[in-house]
Amino acid sequence: MARKRASLHYHVYVVELGDAVWNNARFRRCNPDYRLGMPFVYVGMTGLDPDVRFDKHKAGIQANNFVRDHGVRLLPALYAVYNPMPYQAAVEMEVELGIALREKGYGVWQA
């Protein structure tokens, strides 16, 4: 039983990105269906607490450049319900959550 609980320590997370990220051509190319006025976000997964992972991004430690340069805050309302989970579930949920947010018109970046 303890082993099963230990494996449930992976998380998906969503970071709000500042509007200036839209000035990046690569970001725009990956979001052709972006709807004006919707948020820009980064969707990731981690074995750390999402708050710790966000702080590492902002400090430049194993950071995604968009989060390091444009990350504003975590958006737990978009991900907290899914956490924690096993590794494979987090890998799959990261992709599914990114797709779902894109379908709603968000500008999404995933590493």
C-alpha cells in the first residue's frame, strides 16, 4: 500500500504566460487557432510540487524559456483536480490538458 501511494507524486501544472509571449513567432506558429482575449499558458508535468517547479522555471533551473521569461503565475483551477497521479497518467494528462485548452482557444506551449 505504501508503495502505491509513493508512485502518486506526479503533477500536471499550468502557468499563465504574459501577453508579450505572443510576440514570439514560434509561439504564434504553434497556436494558429488562438482566440483573441484568451490566456496564454504553458502546460507541464513534474514529480515536484507545482509551486517548486514554477520557482525553478523562474530561476532558470531546467527552465522552459517561455516560462522563465513570461511566466506570471500558476493557474491551479485548471489542473489541481487531476493531481497527484502516477507517472504515465501525468505524461498523458499533460498532452490531453494542452489539447483541451487549445480547443477552448487558449495559446498553449508544451515542451
